[in-house]
Amino acid sequence: MKIPFGKPILDDAERNAVMDVLAGPILVHGPKATEFEDAFAGYTGAPNAVSVSSCTAGLHLVYFAKGIGAGDEVIVPAMTHTATAHAVELAGATPVFVDAESQTGNIDINAIEAAITKRTKAISIVHFLGMPVDMERVNGIAAKHGLLVVEDAALAVGTMLDGVHAGLLGDVGVFSFYPVKHMTTAEGGMIITRDKVFADDLRLKKAFGVDRTHGERKIPGMYDVVALGFNYRMSEIHAAIGIEQIKKLPDFLAKREANYQALERALSGVDGVTLLKSSFGRFKSSYYCLSAILDAEMAHLRPDIMDAMKTMGVGTSVYYPQPVPRMTYYREKYGYDAKAYPNAERISDQSIALPVGPHLSEDDMKVVAAALKNAIHEVTK
Ligand SMILES: *Cc1c(COP(=O)(O)O)cnc(C)c1O
């Protein structure tokens, strides 16, 4: 593949950082995780950052720590990664899905209130492909009903609304450092929040509910357990990679933006394709990828178009392959009413995700655009 959809950018900086950790005695509970938390807090402007083993773990930890569980409901966007909903399920609560709006793929804020019941405890949102949700409106609804606002910010490193970084727009935000995201630690995640008491509770509950950290123990091995908790820690090896990646982050994000804009220009006026809306005014995307939505009449040709592009050396993907409530697990558990999620269905069934990552150049964007145009031409002739 000449132009892969995603590719982590790692070099001697990450390799040496990992080797340094391996040369020392501390693999967990060490200075690297703290240093990475501080760097991420500095980058986003968060007063508190808590490293975790993945975004999914972080989301689960948030609901668990807030005591959201059996009998409770959480509003979840239908158009997201399954982890957004799984975290609610894992906590024992019930996800109540809300359709996307058609322009950005973000949750349809107009439809949130109708989904709120006496059991609702939280609203979760996802900044879809990095495009910020209008959080002022979401927070307004949440305040009216006394609900927690959870941002699944897995694709939102670099996402800003009114100059405020994603994750600080609601009550708590969780990021992912999975390999193809904006930056990586191989596996990993970070929770940020303005609430220090909550952050301390998350720290306690991500590590068995043990009452004191290693550094605080007078007698080694002596501690008490004051709460139920997981082992959702990030290791020193993962954190060491993150410290190096965050130094490169401004460059990664600038390249994504330049690539996105070059690709958007190159695709303007292509027949049969609509692009999801990206940054405008107060809304600044992190440009995870460019989502091109095929007209309904062409939707059945999507596999052929993606295949033709692959033959031309251009990798593509689908974000996300199904509305989450249509996934077998959720469909079998809760039933599925297709008419309830027309916009999520359109994005799942008709869109092609095009690469804009920092592993690519603006010249590559010309190749991607030409490949899409030629592929459409080929399969419709
Ligand atoms: C990738 C992704 C996740 C899962 O992140 P992990 O770190 O792999 O757990 C969750 N939510 C969204 C929106 C994602 O894109």
C-alpha cells in the first residue's frame, strides 16, 4: 500500500525511551506515567490528568467511579465506536442511543431530551472524527436534568471549541492512544477533568482502591484497601512512548490539518459525493480523517470503489461500520429500529474514510483524490 489509511510514526526517540525504562527497575508506578500525565495536562490545559490502560478502560472507570450502574441509563450516540456504549454496558447501566445529525455525524442534540428518562444519569458524546460537538447546548440540557457529561475524546486530541480543548468541555473526557489515533502509546488512554476530587477518586479506583501509592508507603507492602477498583494503570513503557509522542504532536496535528484541507480542495465538485462538515467558526476539528459520503444510488458500489482504490495503492476505511445499536450484541439485547437512526445508517452504509494522517504529504492527497475520482468513474461506467 503506497498510501496506508493510518500508520504510527515512531523513531529512535520512542525506541530509546522504551530501552531506558527496560534498563531500570521501575516498570509500573514510576515517574514516566506522572511525567506523561503532566505533559498531557500541559498540552490540553487540564488541571488534572489520569493515565489509564486504554480509552475503553477510562470510560468504564468513569461510570464505575460515579456509581452509575444497574437500573441507570446513559445517553450514547448511535454513530460511534462500540467502546462508547460498551463502557456503559460494562458498568451495568443501559445505553440509550441517539441518532447523529447529518452534517457532522455528531450526536443530534435536538433529539437528546426526548431520550432522557427518570433513570438517565449521564450524557455521553463523541467528537465524531475529531469535530467538536456543540457542548454549550449539551451542557445546558445536562444542567437542566442534573446529568454528568462524558466526552469520548478518543479522536479528539487537538479538538477545540472556543479555544477550549476537548475533554474540558463537559465534566470529564477520555482519550485513546491506540496506534492509528492522533498519537500513540501502543495501547493507552488518558482521562482529564477540572474536578480534582473526582480525579483523585479515579486514581484510587484505577489501582485496586489501594489507599496509598508506592511512594507513600512507610513499610513496603503495607497498605489498606478503601474502595473497589480495577487494575487500569498505564505502564512506564507505554508512558515513555507517550512522552516522546506528545513532543511531536503539534507537528502531527499541523500535517493532518494541511492534508485535510488539501484533500477537501481536491475533492470539491466531485459528483456523487458529499463531505462531512469540518472546522468552521468556533469549531476546530482534530482532522482524524475525511469522510466522503456517497449518494444513495452509489452506496451499493462502495465495496467496489474501496477495492479499486486499494488496487491504486490507496488505503481507506469505514467510520464506523454500523450504528452501534445495529451491532449484533446490541440488536439482540435491545432490538433495533432502523427508522430511528437514519443519519447514523447513512454514514455507516455510504461513507468512505479517506486518510489524512501525518504519515502522508499534501502531494499524497492529490493521489487520494484522483484515486477516488477514478474509482468512481471505473465502477459506474
Ligand atoms: C478508538 C476509539 C475508542 C477505543 O479506544 P481504546 O483506547 O482502543 O480503548 C473509543 N471511542 C472512540 C470514539 C474511538 O474511536
